[in-house]
Amino acid sequence: MRIGVWRIAGNGASHEIGWSMIAYMACAKKIIGLLAAIVLTGCATTFDQDGAIAIAPYHVDSSGRIVIEASINGIGPFDFAVDTGATISAVFHDLRDELALDNDPNESVVIRGVLSSKSVPLLIIRSLGVGNEVWLDPRIALLPDTTTADDGFDGILGNDFLRRYAVGFSTRDQVIRLYPPDLTSRRSYKGWASVPLELYAVDEGVAPLYFFEVAINGKKLTALFDLGAGLNVINWPAARRFGIEPGNFRRNDSIEGVFDSAPVNARLNAKLVTTNNITWRNERFIIADVEVFAKLNRDDYPAAILGAGLFTQRDFVIDFLRNRLLVRVEMDELDSHDTERGRTD
């Protein structure tokens, strides 16, 4: 998990960037080729290849994060974590050294990470590719390899890349599909839960972060949608709503940031987590007032970070154009949610 606020300075300009620590529904007819791009606008074959402009296999790493293959300057593949908690994409030092990438002499970035801050350079990169899709002249940051937070991958795909598309995750096919944003926004999603996403613009001109409302054991709060996080987090204002106070716990666990680590002193085992007809049971949360809550003005009231582990067992679509998260749910889940909501709201 990588969380914080970045300040980019260069050529007299300064910008702040938020950072953090990624089904098949049948139509009456099968449609292939170019015709699909037209007909599928009213059809719920969300994960048919037709209409996707790029397809990439993914795997879930040991921490629960979603990792796909990407190329840098046409070289690869390399493993990149999908991170909706990052507004800028990045590579780590080992990959920079392997590809002999040059730093951009005109810009640098202060990464205000989950635990501390540090200035790092931007890199000069001609292209970043996923599947058949190529992003020319991307702005990519360089991150150190000083903690185990980067174990298992070489870089990060942030919202600056992801929100150029509608992003579909298929657990059946184990692939991510990138769609034109307007194609997915016009489709019908019967049997899917639609979760409104609230944009948080860390600064003008940069990719936003996304929040949604969630209930944990019946207590409502705002949560950061963070596929780059390998765990779930709540802050102490939220913990107090569950009767948990600091100072009463002693554990040997730790949380990894970009630059360093810190001990975790408390946990919450949530029996029920719900939002918009989606239900998770028996989910773990660590309790910590990490820097991101203050940077995103969430430190004085209950807030959470929901990591990738809550989403990797379901098909879902991030519809950036309409600011919504679409998650496939079963009919019995829809029915049971109404019952559970009556118990917990």
C-alpha cells in the first residue's frame, strides 16, 4: 500500500498529487468483429473481447494485489500492480536500472508516503504499454526499493493511466480488459451492483482519487477505493465507533510504506461489510492513523481504505466516465442484503 501526497515541481510549476499505498452475461446473439462495437452498447456481455481495445492477463500476488504485464519503451513484459489509490504511475529502482532509464532533469516529486515523505525524480520514458494499448510520453515517477512494499512487481499503474479507459476485471478469464470509456458507460448491467464513486481532486490537473460509502458492522463511513493496498485500514475515529481505543494493544505486525515501515497496534475483525447490495463477511482491518487520512482531510472523522482483497473474488468494472464501480453480485446476495441492511442500518 502506498499512500500520500506528491508535490511536482518543474519549470516554475508546482502540483500536488495524491498517492497510495486492481462475467459473463449472455446476449441473444453472439456478435463479433467491428459490428460488436455498435451492437454491444445495449448488451450485457461486459467481458466479451469484442469492443475491448486491450486485453491483459492478471494474477493476484501474495498480498492480494492485482498484477498485470506491461512494457516500457516496447521492452517487457514487466509486472505492474493496478493501483486506484495512486494518481500517478511509477516504476521502482530495479526496473529503472535494468532499462537504464534517465531521470527528467526538469521535474522532481515529493512523495508524501503512508509514513514519511521523500523527493524522487520523474523518468524520461517514451511509452508504457498494456496489451495492444500504448501510452506515449507518460509521466512516470521513480520509487525506491527500500521496503518490501514492492515485492512481486516492478511498477504501478495509477489513475493517470487507468481512467483513460473503462477497466473490466474478469475472474473467469483472469484478464483485465480496457474499453473505450463511452462504450462501457452506455451498457446495461442487470444483476450488477452500481456503487457511486466520489471524486477527490488532490490538485487541479491531476488524476483524482475515488471514495464511496460503506458500512462496517453497521457503522457507516467513507472509504478510499484502493486496489494498490494489500490490506484494509480504518482510522482511530472509526475504531472508536466500535469501542476500540488506542494504547490497549501490543502486536508485532507492521505496515509497509514506500520508504519505511511501522508497527500495527490494533486490528478489527469485521463480521459484515456492505455497500449497495454488495456484502463481504469476516474481513480484517488494521487500525492506524496513516498520513493519507490527514492529507485527504479524513483524519477527524471515521474513514477507511478498502484494498484489493475485497474485489479479487468478483467480476467488476470501473466506469470512470460515469464515476461508478460496477460489481457482479448473485441474486441471493441481493435478497440477503436487504435483510442484513434491516439489521445493521
